[in-house]
Amino acid sequence: MSIDARSRVAVAELREATERQRVPAVSDIARAGARRRRRRAGAATTVVVGLLIVAVVGSGRFMASPDVRPVTPPTPTPSPSFGLACRAPGISCADGRLRVFDVLPVPISFVPIGGVNTDDITPANATLQINRNIGSRSSGVIVFEHPTAIDPSTGAPATALAGSGAAGAAAWLAGLPFVAPTTVRSVVVGGHAGYRVDVALREGATLSAFKAGQAAQFTFVTGHASGLDWSAAVSESLRSSTYYLVDVPGHGLVVMWVWAWQGTASDVDALTPLIDSIQFG
């Protein structure tokens, strides 16, 4: 090969080497393009995620599974202070007191104590019944605004008591033959002077009547022979009770009988705060 030929071959080889350095191979171009696309995709993903984070944080919400529900606490419903009795005709409730009017000759109000069932306030026939339940023990107060005293020897009204007022009725009650020895004490109820008589069944006493399916002896009833549910009595299950007797001006004798069924004197005494809270008119 001549020098010229060799020179031409050398020049051609040099040119080819130069071109290889200046122009990248197709495979290199493809790889570079793939790298650029990945970078662009990564950048786009970063932007989208960033926008989602901004949107979520900005709205104050959180991502939760479809099963999760926001829980709204229930709004408590206020109930009447003394139950349904406050909605009954002739009964009102205000300032912590329950007042019975219209249905009684003398309106009366009191402050219920723990255990008093204010849904079972029964005013009728000039009588108010208030029940108290603590567990299995029952007690209560019956207010007689037109009481009739019962003569134990005849079962008829004790006519000798007519017009004797609270003092005469208290002395008569304390002297009944089926009542254990007791004392008449002076008290004040509803701003009126009156008397308290604690009554217990005398051992061996003869009981000639019946109340709540048991042998008993009546002391006061509302009316006569017309529903002895409205009655005060002494029996084996009513061995201890307390009577409050007051003269209400313009009306006359009112008897409040505090009882405890199969209870003790302490069950009766537990109702003393209710008696102390009573007001007439």
C-alpha cells in the first residue's frame, strides 16, 4: 500500500474515531432518555403527593377507611326535676318543691327526699299519698285532710272526737288499747302548732279488722266504708308508725301518717325531713 493510500486510510480512521467521540451511540441515547423520563415522572409524583398533603392538611380532615364513621356524642335530654307528677293536673313543681292544689281542700307542698317516687303521688278524696321505696323496703306518708277516726270497739266513726281538734285526736290515739304506751309531743308542721304520736303495736293486742290481707286495727280513714285503701292502721307489718296532727286555720284537723311496711322506727324517722318541709296553702 502506498504512502498516499496509507495516509488516506489513516485520515479515514481518524475521522471515524472523531465521529464516534462526538455522536453517542443509539443505545446510549435510549438509556439517557429513560433516565430523563424517570426523573420527570418522579418530579410529577412528588408534586401530586405534595398537593394532596396540602389539600388534606388545609381542609383539616384525615384519611380513614370506609368503615370508620365520625362519632357524634348524643345530646342529653333534660328531664323534669320530680318526674311525670309535675305534668299532672293540680300538681306543680318549682323552687325544689312539689305542690298539690285544686284537688285537695288545703293545698300542700313539700320537698321530696331520696327514694320518694314522685311519679306515684296520689291526691284523691281529700287525701294525699306519697310513697318511698328503698330497695325492697316500702314506706311513705298519707295526708288526711278530712280524717275520720275509727272506734276500735265498734269499727264505726268515733263521734266523741268531733270538734276536739288536734289535741283531742292525739290524746285519743295515744290511749287506744292496741297501741303500746307512748308519749304525745308538741311539734310545728307547716308553721302550725301540732302534735306527734309514735305508735307501736301492743304485744298481744286484738286486731279485729283487715288491711292488705292482714289482721289490723284502723285509726283514721277518709270517709267511712268507702275504700279503706285510704286508711291508717296498725298491724304485724305496720308495727311502727308516726302520726302528726295539726289544726290548719280555716280548715280544721289534718293528720299526717308516716308508715313503713315491714320496717322499723328508723325507716319511719327517715321521712321526718319530708314532714319538716311541708307547707299548707
